[in-house]
Amino acid sequence: MLAALVVGALTAWYLGLQVGIIAAVVTAAALIAAAFVPGLTLAVYALVIAWCAALYFLGAKISSKKPGAGNMLGSMAGGVAGQLSAWAKKLTGKR
């Protein structure tokens, strides 16, 4: 779970707190799934390393306050989070 904290902190640094929390939760869920699905661990860790490397090398360009990739990425992550919560509510029957 240390990887989820690192991904969340690095993402929050460059893209904002909300996106960082979402990235940390998604990473933690992927790591938990990788613990039970054989062969998934390597793929999850490769994605975590690729995401951290992309943030490290491209983070300054992405995090600019101008309208562009950083704001678009943040809004996409927010949209994905909203869609996931809508699906969860639909599956559980809550409104």
C-alpha cells in the first residue's frame, strides 16, 4: 500500500488533491486485486512506475494553471469518479 500513498502524493502535488486521492484509491484497489489475481502484480506495478515517471518528467508541463492538459486531466478524473459513484449507487440500489 506504500505505492498507493506515493502515487497519491505525487499526483496530488502536480494535479491537485482531489485527483491525488482518486489516484491513490484506484492504485490501492489495483494492488488489492493484484494480490488475488495471478499474474496481475507485474502489470499493476509497471503501470504505477509508468504513472510516477510520467508525472515526474511531465508534471511541470501538465500542472500549469493555463487551460490545457492539467485541467483536462483533472476534469477527466473527476468525471470518472462521478461515473464510478453513479454505477456503485445503481448496483446497490441507493438513490
